[in-house]
Amino acid sequence: MKRFLRSLLLAAPLAAPLAFILAGPGLTAPPPSPAGLTNAPQGWSPAERVAWYTATQGSRLIPLAWLRALEQPNGTALFLDPDHIQKFRYLPNPTAGFTTMACATDKTLPLDKTLPLGFTVDCQSDKPLSNTKLRWKTGQTDREPWVGLNCSACHTNDITFGATTIRVDGAPTLADFQGMTEALELAMRQTASNKEKFDRFAGKLFAGTKSTPDDAKMLAASMKLWNDWYAKLAVLNDPGDLRYGFGRLDAIGHIFNKVSLIATPDNIDNQIANPADAPVSYPFLWNVPQLNKVEWNGSAPNIDANDLRAGALVRNTGEVIGVFADITITPKAGRFEGYVSSINLPHLVGMETRLTKLRPPSWPSIFPPIDKALADAGRGLFKRDCASCHTIPSAPGSLTEKFTVNLQPAINAVGGQHPVGTDMWMACNAIMANANSGRFQGNLVTFLSWSDTIPATADSFTLTGNAAVGALLGRKAQLATNAITGIFGFAKDLPLPGSVPMAAGLDKKQARAQACRDYQEADSANPKMVYKGRPLQGIWATAPYMHNGSVANLWELLLPPAQRMKEFYLGTREFDPALVGFKSDKATLGNEFRFRTQDDAGVTIEGNSNAGHDYGNARLTEPQRRALVEYMKTL
């Protein structure tokens, strides 16, 4: 399958049947957001919000000029046409208060409002970089602007009720990342292989310049390099038939496979592919700086180092590596040497610092008012049934209170703990993923130890941690001494090579599932495959629910799993304040993605299970469920 997909992706001209990836969900855009857009009061100034939407993290997906000139797949309209972008549910940039966008240098450019919110521009020198060091025109400088994504693209959402749309910063997006990147890659392949498309593309790029025939050849060669790189990444990420849909992404899988690619960029046929087939909801970001662990499986420690969150810095660097950073792994890198990358360290620190000021959104006044008596009844039920995992803040509204997340085993009860019992795949994949180390082999695991080096095959957590710390050390001139101490502390907490079993060749999901169960049972007193319970402040604004987005609203979450909907529809931003979630019926305009927990034969779709999170749900009466939902509106 891997070799077949690779040959298909690299084929030119492109086979017409590949158009099927655009024939499904997302073809009909919902109506544009009403004019009454208002920002939820969350503690940010307008300037802080501007920086959140526009600051580059060093992500470099595609040259800005290319994206502006690119046509949609199977057509001549521009890729950045607002109606096309809206199909993937990325938000438009605000029209007021935004005049410039920052690049990796202090240089600014006029804000291109055709770029979706969170699609940022990076203008750093590409002289030390590798796969984004492309040349396609005479006189091109080393600071050609590139477009990438930052945190806000995935962690900002609009919620509509009546004629008003509320912008919630830090909320999970409804974006279809899988559909967008597939469409972009398809558009690029078609442009490279179709003469008419290529000529129109080149005409836009070279308009007003003294281009030569050599420029067209340079452009074609650069496009081939771009297409080949993303074809390799698609082979490693291949999730089979699983569609993420709106509001989900297998971020860990994509990060791990990007690290696998940079480990062996010239030899992916012998690399271990870890299918990115465990999509999860984008987590909400308010309160993140207050948690001791982040990620759905609690795999990333949040370490304080003299008020600089070094753990968060490593985690965010790993995120940028996965989402289009340019990084080159140096074989046999020396102690403290690090790796050359495009990450923008000052902006990463700035975005994490900004999050310390972000407050959870309160239940909006435009919604039906909360029934205080019912919410009071729900408060007692929450303390009885939920607070042991989902801490109730002792100082409501405080942004400094610290929380220890509760970790619950994903597969079965061990050590007397109750299992989460929901879909296991995110937790399983994170434990089982590994890769051929390639350029990492022989490098120091933590950049601190004299003796622990990376073997020929290593778990993906180790490789990702090494890449992230190495990228930060590559910017050591920007690192303060106290940050370096914290970074090394984080690195030493990562699993060492060999701490998880190697899963090479386990291509079938059943084999991987059994390997995960065997691994957990071998150390049943120390669960590794877990999901976290965190404080639920602002939970009303984060639908759909469960770590994998398999439950449409809070009311459904409180039902016994067998009574939950086996399918529902996604895509609208219209909110249902009674059930607390987006409207999930097929008739609502914009609901084009059919989320299914089972296939036509009634078999659970692995990655989409809505089972679990059942802590005696059947004993709750309907009035008790309503009381719990009403209370959770107050959090």
C-alpha cells in the first residue's frame, strides 16, 4: 500500500480519479458569519489578539506568491477565493484593527486579507535552511515570504446564535486540516503537470517582471521539489479511508511522521510509517499554562523554569516542526550543538506568555440565561460524580492557580482505577510509534548525557523530543540560561530508546491494537496509555466532545454510551444552548460532514468510537442530566 500510494502521488500527469478527495464533505460553504461579530471578553487587548492571529512561529508551508497565484484543483478560480477557503472552515481575517503582519524579522508586510486567520507570513533568510530554500525567479532574494500556520489557525472559533457571532480565542477550530492540505497538494500537482495551469500560474508569478525562459525552468524544478516533499509526507501519514472531518486532526501522528521524514528524507521506502489514523479534537487553550501536563494523553509536561515555561517551549517547538517548520538534523551533532531550523523562538515565547492572560469564555449574555436553581443542583452532582477527575478551581477566574490533571487508563481498569474506556487509538499510537533513526542515529538523546545515544530504531517520542530540543539549541543565542536548564529537564523526562516495544511491520490496526494491549498488560500497575481529565472552565464553547470529537454535545456525553448517537453532522457554527453544542442535524445549513461511529455493518470505526466516559451515566435521571448540563454552563 505504501509503495502504491507513493507512486500514485508522484505520478504526472495526475490521474483524474484523485478528484474524489474533493467530492465529499465541505463542497458547500455555510453562509458567511453575520455582520454582528463580537469578541468574547477573555482578557486580551486588541494588540494581543492581533499578535495571536499574525505572529509567525517559523512555519513554512508554501511561498506566499505561489499561494496567491495558485488555482483550485480541477478549476481556474483562485485557491484563496474566500468561498473556497470557507469550505474548510478556516476563519477569515478580521477587517478592522489589522494593518500589518509581522515576519520572522522585524519587517512587516501589508495584511493580505485573502489569507485565512492564523495563516502567517514568514520572511526570514532561507540561507541556512533546506527544503524551503527554493529559487524560481531571476534576482530572487533569500527572504522570499512563505505562508505557514500558527496556533490561532487551529485554536480560534466562531460560535453563532441568532444574528450574532462570538469569536472565542483559544477555542478548538472547526477547520478541516486534512481536506485543506489534500486540496493544496492536489492543486500543486495539477499545476505542475498541466501546461495550461502552469502557464497561468507562471504568468501571475512573473507579471510585471523581466522573466526569462530559465525562470520557467527554475519554477518547474522548485515545484517538483515541493511536490516530492509533500508526497513523501503523505505516504508516511496515510490514514487509509479514515476522514478527520471538521474539527479534528491527528497532530501527534503528523508530528511523528514529519520527524520520520527529516530523519530519512532521501529514503522513505525503508522508513517506518505510523498511520496518522487517530484524529482528535483540537484542545482548548485557556488554562493550559496552569496544567502540569498537556496533550490528550498527558504526554507533555508543563515545566516552570523561573517563570519561563520551558516544557511548553519544547512542546510548541515540536508542534511547529510538525506543522511545516524547516529543520535539518545534523548527524553526529555535538553536545549543545543543536539543529538548524526555521522556528521563531521569540514568537513562541511570546505566544505562550500571551496564553497566561487568556481567560475562559463565560456563558454569553445573548444566550438564554442560566437557571441558577438548576445549576446549583448540578453543582452537587458534579462534585459527587465529576470533580475527582475534573478539578473545580478553588479560585474561580484566577489565572495563577495550578492544576494536576487526572490520568485515566484508556484500555482497562488497573490499580483500582476506573477506565476511561473510550477510543484507544490516540493513546495507543503515541506509545507504539517508532521510526528508523537515520540522521538522528548516534546523536545524544538529551544533548546533555555523555553516553546515551539514539540507536538505529527509536520510539517517536524520543526522536521528536530530540528534534525539538535540538531546534531550540540551534537558536541558543536567543535562549536565556534559565530556559536551557528547564529544557534539559524536560528532555530527560522523555522515554528513552527501547522504553516502548518496537512496532515495525504492524501495518494492520488489529495487530497494533493487540500490541498496545500486550504492552499495557505487561505493566498493569503503571498505565501508559491514558487520557487526561482537566478543569472544565469554558467547556460550553468546545464542542464536539470526547478527545476524538465523537460526541456532539454535553447532553449526549451524560447518556450511557449505547444511547448516544451513532452518527451526527458537522460544519455549522449554529449553537444549541439547550444541549450545549453545535446543531448536529443534517438539515442545518453547513452540516456537510457525516461523522459516523460505526460502518454500514455496525462495526465500530477505529478512531471514531464514542464509547466510554461512563461513570454510572445510567443511574442519572433526566432532571439530573439537565442539572449537570446547566451547571457546566457556569464553569
